[in-house]
Amino acid sequence: MSRQLIRGLRPLGGPPGLLPTASGRFFGGSAPELPAVQVRSTFLDFFRQKHGHLLVPSSPVRPRGDPSLLFVNAGMNQFKPIFLGTADPRSPMASYRRVVNSQKCVRAGGKHNDLDDVGRDTYHHTFFEMLGTWSFGDYFKEEACRMAWSLLTEHYGISADRLYVSYFGGDAASGLQSDEETRHIWLDMGVPPGHLLPFGLKENFWEMGDSGPCGPCTEIHYDHVGGRDAAKLVNANSPDVVEIWNLVFMQYNREADLSLRRLPQFSVDTGMGLERLVSVLQGKRSTYDTDLFTPLLHALHQRSRVAPYGGRTGSEDQDRVDLAYRVVADHIRTLSVCIADGVHPGMSGAELVLRRILRRAVRFCMEVLQAPQGTLASLVPTVTHLLGDVYPELHREADQIVDVINENEAQFLLSLQQGSRLIQRTLCRKDYKHGVFPASVAWSLHRDLGFPLDLVDLMLEDRGVQVDRQELDRIIAENHKVSSEQAGADLSVMLDVLSLAELQRLGVPHTDDSLKYGYRLEKDRYEFPTCRATVLALYDGEALVSEVPEGRRCGVVLDLTCFYSEQGGQSHDRGYFTRHGLQDVVFPVEAVLRAGGYVVHQVTAADSLETGDQVHLHLDQVHRMSCMVKHTATHLLNFALKKVLGSSVQQRGSHVSADRLRFDFTVKGSLSVSQLQQVERCVSDMVTANQIVHSQELPLQRAKSIRGLRTVDEVYPDPVRVVSVGLPASELLDHQTDRETSVELCCGTHLLRTGDIEDLVIVSERQMVKGISRVIAVTGREAARAREAGQVLSQDVDSLAARLTGSAPSSLDSAPSSLDSAQRLSKEVGVLSDAVDSTLIPQWQRSELQARLKALQRSSNTTVRKLETREAAVRAQALLEKNGRKELLVDSVETDYLSVVMKTVNQLSSVAPLSHVMLLAHQQHSGKVLCACQVPKDSPWIAASDWAVAVCRHLGGSAGGSALVAKGTGTSSDISKALRWAEQFARQKTQR
């Protein structure tokens, strides 16, 4: 199906969900009492209008600066900086007290992973919406419980008789008392004692991770049946009694030694899955029977060649049709939301998980539902119809979502063919053990071609083969171990939530780091300010201390600093500080991090250090200057990409270091040579113009009104710093000018004029995943060196092309020396290709040179083949004149090339098809003996591979091939002796 047709698809069959299925389930018809849209809005309005909560939009499903998560998997993820005390005190987040939202969540991969369960039952999902409320140091247990009960029973109209409440019953081993406060709150509210149940740590004590804020929770459960005592079914994995709302009371901090300490500020975090709540309010046991899913199931049925969705599970669903319906309906929601938020199917991390989700959906679509290629993407309009009003990015990115799904589906279908061929080749190998498939190949299919392991099992099952499961489990475990070790490599010393709270209690002021912007231009040189500071706090990795001894790693908080802390994609500053009165002892700064308004300098103490010490900070100015150049260049690059490629280009990530810059952005395919050149020229024009780089602080909402403003998904402080090129932000406000220029919200350190960049060269551009490209660029001297290297390589290619043109074979030139020359030139093409691939040169030039070298390689290979064939013909004719058409022909030939030996054998065999032919050649420069042989088809005496292997092993080498043709190498100082042995071996076989 063409891309234009796919884009034009809308939910099939008119408005979503009109027809009842054969099983009697309604896909609309008479609308449910409370549609999902109204369930969501009732929740948000209740807390916003009746209880003064601030509505905060859902964050994207790609976590903001949290490498511990693949996806946002809970409503609290975006508020972790508040719980950990690390929120920027200037950001709106720092002022949050009561918050409500509906958060997009994905649970696939990592600690919370529902992927393998989706489809097997009627309630698991990889994507879901979490309705959440928070109190940050405002109300606590009683208010949270009363609000929740009021919403459920009074506003949603759920019968209190069907609700059961669990609370934390204590844990003696942890020294934790029962949460009697919460129990009494529920009793006072009228919850019957028989409906109020205590549970332990596993069920009713919530923890953020191995360490960090945690606390008891109370959960509200719903009985689908009603009219009975269902207390024993609470937390018993019964589909009839389900948890609908979890209220977490964060009052402790879990320390690294697993002990618990009370938090200085208590918080509330509640979460209720929208899909489950809607199923309760619409009277459905299955979330797939609600109006969040029925339009998708209806649209999917119209594209399939199977019966409508029937809601069957387990043994009742023998053909797995209903399982497939659920998988596809769930997965298309996940794919649409993730792609809209910039997560595309790829080869690692969240991208790899998303690729697995897409391929799983494609399989079930085509194999079980018998739907044509393109079906998955055709469901995107239905998803945007259902969710787009709440999450407008789905409407905005609809075409992109369709394109990404279609391209990845096509790629997967090609991979299936490639994987089938790999499996077949493996089963045909001589070392294959019958019935047991090598685990290493199965893992390669999974890791490199993206095959789900269960698909590998199915493909092998058709051939009566099984994977070596024990070895595969070992490989998987080893892979997980390596991943875990890499993930745990962070050794930074960062203040924890209790230490941050202690600093605030003690009245320690936030670090004044305004000096990081305090540089100026003096006579075309950047002058950086000196900085003397006082040590206000020391953190040893566990607690605040007044002194650290020599050799101890610690975090140092100063009253002021000129060092830039790592943020906004820019590397932290380097340098050192010295202690007053001890100027010859250097404290190197290993990292500079920011937490809750405090700048933490990570050092290993070169001498003892105490709070109150005076220090002198020494900034590595060369490193800082390099970062400033790269950061300003990144802004110009961002602007140039948008100007050349169009306004649809969106930044998806960046990183600025002293040696290079990296920029990720959305684009359908790799950039052409022309586009790369245009981008570089656009940047060059701004650099040559030597425009002033302006920085100005503005109120956040005012700054967002600037036309052409480039932003990324970050939590910005308020006021926010606006960096613009050529025009100050004040002139860009309220459309005072039509001039387009680079303008971004940015906390980084920048040049004061663009000319100091000198030059920018894009040295790499490649698609990271479908739809997202990564550019790497260098500036200044590195850019000049890259251009020089490109010129040298270009001249080398010109020279090689001229020599290759002059080396083409002619009718008069048949000497072996011309083959030697052609072989040397062919190798030169390979060496030069490697140099072009690995040398830092302009990417547009690399693309051009690679294309030229591929053409030269093809031409060179053709020349070599022609000369080899010509030389082989001469050798074959001479051997025929010498030996005639013998049944057994063993002789030597003069050549240094195994390919010539092979071609000579082939020509002899074509003239004398009944001959057993073996030729040996003595390679002059290496002393090796080259061997090739061929035997008649269906020869009853000897296989070519057996003959070649025997001879080459006799010569201390190796060989391989088929029953008809084989080749190899060995070593011998006396080729005549080798010939006699080879002939004798063959005669012994023929005489049998």
C-alpha cells in the first residue's frame, strides 16, 4: 500500500465503534453510562476545581534525565526531583504543593515489565494512563483518604459495599509499626472493619528503588461481583477483586545500608489506572471491552480475515485469535504514544524494546489475524481519535507515526527472510548436531535481527529442531550481567534527600554560580573572573560531615563558584582549587553536579578539608572555551538544520564537550550531500558575519511567546535564560521583527560573538533509528584539519582513479605483470576506502568519496577477473598440450594467485570433464603452496574436499570446499615432492 494511501486512512467504518460483535459485545451502539473521556475529566476536575490542585501536563514517555528508566512507568517519575530534593529552586516545579495529572506510562522492559503478559489475559497493558495526585509537604493521610473516597463513592457513584481497603500492617523484621493512623482514618470515615485489611511490606509498603523516599501505602480494591464477603480475595490475584487506587504516604528514606530514616517533609503520591477504573465504571471485567479499546478492535476486525473479537482466553482461545486482537490493540497504542514522544524502534535501550513491541504486533497481525501488510499503521488514526484530544502530540505527529511503523514493518519482513536463510544455512553446516540448534545463532537472530526468541522457537519447531536452551539461558544471563555492570558504573558523589533537607534546615544558602557567566571580551580575548569561596558543606557519600581526611572522595558545597555544573547537554567544567594558606596542594575537580540549588564539586581530598576553609578556584579556561565554542555552534547548527530541512525538524538530544558536539534530530532519512553542504554553508554565513550572541533572563511564559523559539523537553527555571544570535530577546518578543535567527532557552555557557567558532564541519551523520539522525561536528582547528584531511584523501582518490583507468587490460597486454599491477591497485582501493571511512573529514565529502571508491572497486574487480581469466586460459592451454586429457591430472602452475589456480583448474575441467584435476603453485613472496582441485560430478572415487584437505594437511596447512571443487594452502620447499604425494593419494582412492 502506498504511503499516500496509508496517510489518508481514517478509522474504518465511520465513527469508531458502531457494530456489535457476534458474541454480543457492543462496540458502541448504546453509549456506556460514563465514557472514558468523562471518567478522565471528572478525576482531573474534581481535584483541580474542588481541592485546589494544579493540573500538570503528562511528561513524554521518554524519561527526563533518568538513566535508571527505559520509559516513564509511573505518574511520579517526572516529580522525582521534588521527592529527592534536587528540583531547581527557580523552576515552577519547586513551588508545587498540590498536583493532579493523567500521565502516559509504558511498562515494557526494566523492573516493571508487562510485555509478555499482554494478550494472555484481559487486563494487562504495555501502555496505560495513570491518574495521579500529589501533595508535596501540604496535606497528608487523612485528606488523601477522604478525597479518594469522596470521588469514588459520591462522584463516580461506586457502591461502598463493593470497596475494600488495605493498609500496612507492620513488619517486625524491619522494626516498622502497623500504620494505625491510616486504619483509624478509614474507620472514622465509616469503612466497616471487615472491609479494612492489613498486609505486609510486599503489598503495602512502597519504595522508589533500592534507596530513596518510601513509605506505607493504602490501597482501594473493587469487587466486580458484589453482594458477598470478598475480603479473602483481596491481594489474592483474583480477577474478580482488583486494586483500583494506591495511596502512598512517603515518610521515610531508605538508606544505602537498608535502614530507614524519617523524611523532614512528608508527601502523598496516589495513582489509579484509567483503563481499570473505566472497566469498573462501565461494568466490564475486561479493559479490552471498554470504549478505550473497542473502536480499535472493530477497526482491526475490518482489516482481518478472522472472526470478530470474542474475549476468549487460555484453552478457550485455541487459535489465539482473541490473544492476537488484544496484543495488536495494546501495542498500537504504545507504538503511537512512544513515536509521538520521539522514541523510535532501534537497537538498544527503550528503542530496542519498542522494536520488539512492533515486531510482536506485526507477527500477530499477519500470522494470526491474517491481515495484510500495512494494517498496523492503518490503526493510527483510530488511536489519535481516541487519545489525541488529551495528548495533542498524537495529532501533530500522526503522519510520522504511520511512516515509522510502515518502514519498520517492511524492514522486519525482510529480516524474516534473512533469518530463515540463516537458520537453513546453520542446519546444513557439517558441524551441526542433529536436533539441537546452536544457542549462539539463536541469540544472534534475537540481538542482531530483532527476532523474538519465541519466534525463533516456532521457526525451528517447523523443522523439528530445538534451541540448546541451557546454553541460551547462559548467554542471556551473561548479557544481562554485562548490561548491569555498565549501568552501575556511575561513581558520582551526589547529595541525598536527607542531606539536602539538612542543608536547608541549617540555613545553608544555595550556591551562587552566576560567575560562570561572568566572562568578557578584552582586546579579542576572553577574560574569566577569579573566584575565592568558602566551604559551606562536605558530603562523604553517606552524610554531611565537618571534615574529610586526605584521600577521601567527597562532594564540596561552596558559597559561590565559577564552575559550570553538568546540565543542558553541556559537560561540566574542569579545573582545581587550592586551600588558602596551602597554595601548593591541588584539589582536582573531577565532576561538577547540581542538586536542589546547590552546586556539588566532586573531589578526592589531596589534604584534609573542613567546612569554613577558604579556597581559590582555578578554571581550566581552554576546556571551558572549547565547550563554549561547541555550544554556540550547536545552536547555529540547530537553526541551519531547520532552515535547510524545514520546520518539521525537532531536536531529540544533544551533547557538548570540549572536543566535539553531538546533535540528534528528527528527519525521514539520511541527509544528502547537497543538504549537508547547505547546512555547513548556513552555519558558515553566521560565523563569518561575526554576530553578537545575546543572553537575557525573561519570565518563562513571556519567553515562550518568542517566534521561532527552539525548545526541548526539559523543566526550565523561571525566569529562564534566552540565548539569541544577532538580535536580543527583547526585539524578538511580540513579533517586533520578521528576521529569523537562532533563539533558544538555554542555561549553557556561550561565546559572545559567532566569529570565535571560526569554522564548523559535520564529520558524521547517520540514522540512529528510523526517523532520527545523529550529527557529530567539530569546530575551529579540528574543522580546519578535517577539511585538510578531506582534500588529501580526495587527491589520493583522483590519483588512484587515473592509474586504474590506465591499467585496463588490452588485447596486446597479457603479461602476468599487468595482473600483479591490477591486484596491487585493487588492494589500494580497499586501503583507501578504509581511510575514507575512518578519517575525520567532512561528511558530505566522505559520502562522495565512498561512492567514487565503490565504483572504482567494481571496475578494479572486473579488470582483475578479466586478467585472471586470460592468464588461466594461457596456463590451461599449456597444461593440456603437456598432459593431454588424462583421467588424473596433477601438475604445477606458475602464479602467485589462488584465484588463477582455481580458474585454471575450472578451465581444464570444462575441456576434460571426466578428469580429476589438481594444480599446485609456489607463491614466490610467501613461500606458500597454493592448491586447487576439481573432480567429475558424481565421482565414485574421491571428493574434491577430501583430496584438498589431505594434501594441504600433509603440507601443514588447511583446505575446504565441496565434493566437486576445493582449495587450500600449505608450505613446502619441494613442490615436486608435494605433487607426487598428491597424485599417489588420488591413485590409492581410484584403485579402490
